[in-house]
Amino acid sequence: MRPIASFAGNEAGRDIHKKGVRWCGQVGGSALSGPMYAYRWTIPLWVKALLLAGAYVVAAELGNLFSVQRGFSTFWPPAGLFLAVLLISERRDWPLLILAGIVGNLTSDLMHGRALLMALGFSTANALEAAIGAALVGRLTGPRPKMNTLRQVLIFTLVGAMLAPMVGATAGATVVGLGAPGAPWWSTWFSWWTGDVLGIVLVGSVVLSGIGLWDTYRAAAAPHPGRYLLPLARAVAVAVPFGVLAYLVFSPLGGGTSWKFLTTPGLVAVGILGGPAGAAAGLLGIALGAIAGMVSGAPSAAFAASDVVTRVFQAQAFFVVGGVTSLALAGIIAENRENAESAQIAAEQFRGLFDTMREGVEYGRVIYDEQGTPVDWVWLQVNRAFGVLTELTDVEGRHAWELLPDLEETNPELLRIYGRVAETGTPAVFESLVKPLNRTLSISVTSPARGEYLAVFEDVTERVAADRELAESAKRLEKMVYDVAEAMGSVVEARDPYTQGHELRVASLAKRIATEMGLSEDTLNEISMAGLLHDIGKLRVPAEILTKPGQLSDAEFALIREHPEQGFEILSHIDFPWPIAEIVRQHHERLDGSGYPRKLSGDEILMPARILAVADVVEAMASHRPYRPALGLDKAMDEIVTHPAGYDSTVVAACVALYERREIGL
């Protein structure tokens, strides 16, 4: 570390350009992807550049102030600032920001009497280090990492803090060797590298986690300052006494090395209590106390194999390891907390949907005798409608014989059907007069796991007398199936928020196209059901891939491309009246064989799948996404018309006709 680095200014007011967030459909045989912009108040670039140059000088002076050995800082704050600022800035701003950092570096070096050519070499080395580190970290984590996951912490510390400074140290040590031929190259390289590593771990983490905390606060629907400031305050409260302790034990008064580990509980505590921002701030405070203690009472030593230099290296290693541990703890806790909150929200949403269904729902486990005959079941979970329809209460965890004691004699078909479905997994739909309840129930039962059943039912007592009433019951049961399909689509959208409402719109457009083509009512129902479920395979794609803000790797994108096949596997166990599973598997196929997953072509692709393919593409291009504005129906029409080899011409003609009459419904 040399007096060089930079601070690019607060980028919290800058618009964010998140690359790699993509829609999983295909347009013309390629994934449709685009940038997402979040518009906020912005700082003019020239102002940020001036702030960068000035902040660089201040940070360099701070590094020089906390220098135990002459010529090289114990830790180099500009390295962390420069790297962090580039990470929170857009790539198009980098040239001017890097130039501003170089100017700040030159100013600091010239203020200390360094030769111009050597100062220019140091400035270039530092700029190269920051640019390479930001590029690598940004590619692996995405823009503006918040340090709130273990993955981000490890990438930042291993790549940004340890790998990138090797580039700067190599260039800087070479400059020193050229300017001072007798200087020890390896000693210079190591001193440069360790100072930069510590500077990036201590200062870069503060900038990134602080900006991340601000971004999270700004994005909250109803932000409460106390929720974000309290962990930070707890970390500061812990860091202050441990910073004083660090000053004492790292100063000449501290004695042996073992005393230095008294600060370890403080590093762990700020990581546990402070969140990412609090952990970074507390870590910086404790480390500054330790470095101040080393500076006080210790003569400034030339770089040599002295006791002072040895203590410096020990302290640097201690706080790098302790810092990574503290930041990793904070990242793990923050990630787990976020996952828990997301899971709680999802559970509440599911429970809300579960309890607001008008049909009764019961989930239970069937009990068999030694011969494998079903003799009882245990209710595991029921919704509110179950109690309303059956007038049974407090059933969860209880056996059927407790509340329906004569069931085996009065309704043996219930035990038989539930037992068969739970054993084989084959769904069943039937009506039964449940004599203990004196009600006729229309029941749809399936099995989520071997030995268990999930039954959805409604009371059809008043409708069994007439064919018209029976028809109404059938329609309600059919609507119930569509409600469940829509609910299943909602679960997919909850895991992939960038496509909110996509399933419903695709189903609606596909039905309009089929109607325009003059297809039968049964085919319209088939297409609607397939449209509601066409992306259900995303349930088996990891959520972190669906919501990943950065560029997807080939392996990750390959996982996403498996969702049609995964959808087929999920739906193939349900006995639909139509080949829904096969339609879902084919909705990304193209007539020319360029689609996936099986590269089908021509007549191998079902007509409903051809219709869904067109509807899927048009809806995605015409709809707004958080990461890009709507491309518009004009471009959507151009896409399907200009790729006749991929899309069915009859389907395209029907869609274009709807568009020209303004009846496309989007």
C-alpha cells in the first residue's frame, strides 16, 4: 500500500443497472434479457469525481497517520474505498472515477515529496488493482453487493481483498525496484499487499455494507429507522470498549502476543449483533484502536526484519482473519434472517390462500392394518372451510374414528379411496354421502407423499336431486381445479417476482388465439389449464438462481432451461382430461427444432403447445418488467412474424388478427 487509492462518493443516489436478470422464455431462439433501472436522485459525475479525488487524499493521509513503518502504511484505506466505489458505480462512470483516483493519488504522493514518475507508477498500480478487483467481484456478485450473504463476503474478501492487491503489489514493487534499484522486491511486494488487504477488508466492507443498508432502507415499503440503526448502534457499543482494549493490548504496554486475542470476542460480537453494516463498522473501530496502539510508543521503523515489523505483520494477519470471520458471521445471520422472513411471508400468504378457499381442504395420513387395508386416518391440517362444511372442530392431530366413530360401516368407500390414493398416488374425484355428517360431498383427493392424502371437497347435498344442480356442482369442481392451478402458478410467481401475473396473462392470450382459430370449447379449456401451469417447473429451480441479480452462468441458465421438463414430471402424476404435462413440456419447443428441452420440430409439437409458445413470447415482450420497460406489442408482433420457421403460421396469423383489431388483451 502506498499513498494511493480512491473514494468515488456515495452511489446510493445513483440509478442501478442490474445485468443478467432475465426472462426464461425464448424470442427467436435466444433468451430475452435486459437491463433493469431504478431511477433515483443522482449526483453529477463530475461532482463525484471531485469528491473522489479529495476523499482519496484524506484517506491516504489517514493511512499515513496510522503507519508503523516508514514508507508503507500498516493498512491502506484508499484501497478499500477505491474498490468499493467502483463496485457501487456503473461501468460507464469508471473512466472518469479512475482518473480522479489517479489525480488524488498523485496529489498525496507529491505532497510527501515523492518523485513524479514514481508517483505516477504508484497511481497506475493502485488504479489497476481497484479496476481489476471491482470487475471480478462485480461479475461474481452482481452490482452493489450488500455483504449480506456468505457468498458475497467470501467473494469480496478472497477475490477483492486478497487476489486483486496481488496485481497492485506486483506493479508497485516493480516501480519501487526501478526507482530504487537496491530495494528488496519481495519485502516491498509483501508489505504493499498486506496493507492493501487490510485496507480493503476494513474500509471496503464499511462502504459496501453501509450503502447496502441505505439501499435496503430506501427500498422498504414502510421503513422504520430503528430497525436499521439499532443493530449498528449495538455494534458500536461493543466496538468502543473493545477498541480501547485493542489500543492497550496492541501497544507496547500489551506485552505478549497472546494478550491480543482478548479482542476476539469483540470481533465475534459485532458480527453477531450488528448485521453487515454494524459488523464492518465495529471491525474498523476495533482495528483502528489496535493500530493506534501500535503507532503510539513505537518508533517508525524502516522496512526490515525488526520486532516492530513482525508485530505489524501479526496484527495485519490477525485482523484480516478476524475481519473475514466477523463479516462472514454477519452475512450468514443476515442471509438466514432474510430467508426466514421470506419463508414467513410465503407461509402467511399460503395460509391466507388456504383459509380463504371456499372449498374444504383436509390433509392427513392414512393408517393401514397388517394386511395393508386402510382402517383410519389422522388429520394433520385443515382449513377454515373444512370446519364450516363439516361442523367438526379441533380435528388436527385426531383420528377419524374419534369424530366419525361409525365411518367404517357407514362410508367404507372413503377409507378405501383415501387409502388407495395415498398408496398409489393416483388422484380420484368422487361424490359420497357422508352419513355421520348427513351431507353429500364432492371430493377431489390426491397424494403429496406416500401414505398421505390431500382432499379438497365441497358440500353438494342440495344439488344431487337434479341434473342441472349436478352440472353446477361439476362446474364448481372444475373451477376449483382452475383455482388450485392458479394458486400453483402463484407459488411459482412468489419465487420469481419478476414475472408477476405472467401465467394468467399467457393463459388469457392463448385462449383468445385459440378462439380466433375456431378451436373447440374443450380445447380452449385445455389451453387455459396448460397456460396457468406452463411455468410450474420453476418450483424445482433454486430461488437464488431465479432472483439472481447478476449474470447467470452457463450451468445456472441450463438449470432454468430444465423447467419445462421439471413441469412435465410434476404434472405427469395428475390425471388431467388433457395432455397438460406434455403441453407444458413442449411450450419452449420451436417448429424449426431450435427450442428446448427435446428440440422437437414440425408435427411433433402439439397444437396447444404451439399456441402457448406464441402467447408466452408476446406476453413477455409486451409486459413491463422491473428490470426493463415493456418492449411493446409492435416489437412482439415483429418477433413472431419475422421468425416464420420457429412459430406456427396459423397461430401467428390469429395473433396478428387480434392485434390489428386491438383485441389482444394486453
